[in-house]
Amino acid sequence: MARPKASDNEEMKRAADIVAPGGGFQFEGEKIDLKELLGQEIKLLGVSEPMQSTFGENQYIIMQVEVDGKPRVTMSGATVLVKKLSTIPKESLPVLIKLVKVKGKTGRAYLSYE
């Protein structure tokens, strides 16, 4: 089926092609599980604004990172990590970070970065 026309000469755009979660932008790169990045120093290329999860009251973020010279995309709903990453000024990117699992005072582990 042909896509509807916006005008005689122009094919109509699809919303999914121009609007994405996290403030209307899309990160390029193959998806990678956050667990694969733990303990590695990686280049953080971009980070979305915190977004509300549809599964609860928590927020999550989408990150674009560089792994082995290629852009990759991952996400996290880890509260501490979301709060810390959202404080990095966008104009400071890219930056190097090392994702780590930290044991808190109560013995409970959480994700952060160094």
C-alpha cells in the first residue's frame, strides 16, 4: 500500500521517523544490555532526559555509548544512575564513564558510574 501524500510531490512523514522517546530524538546504534557494560570504561555519547516508566512510578533513561568504536544504545531504570546521568550537562558530552555496581551502607547494591 502506498504511503499517503502530504502534497502532490511529497510523501507524508511517519511520526515514528521524526519523534522518539526521550525528548524527540533518536540514538543510532545497535542495542546492548547494560550488564555487558559493567566494569568497562566507555564513551558516553548522549543521554536522554529521564522519562516516566509505564510500568511503575520510576523513571528511566536511554544512553548512547561507544563500544569498540561503534555507537550502541542501552537503557536503565536504576534510580541512582538515572539521577547522576541526568546531571551531566549535554554540552559536556561525550565523556568517559565506568559503570559500576556499588554496595550501599545497608548492603544493597545499586548502579552508578565513576
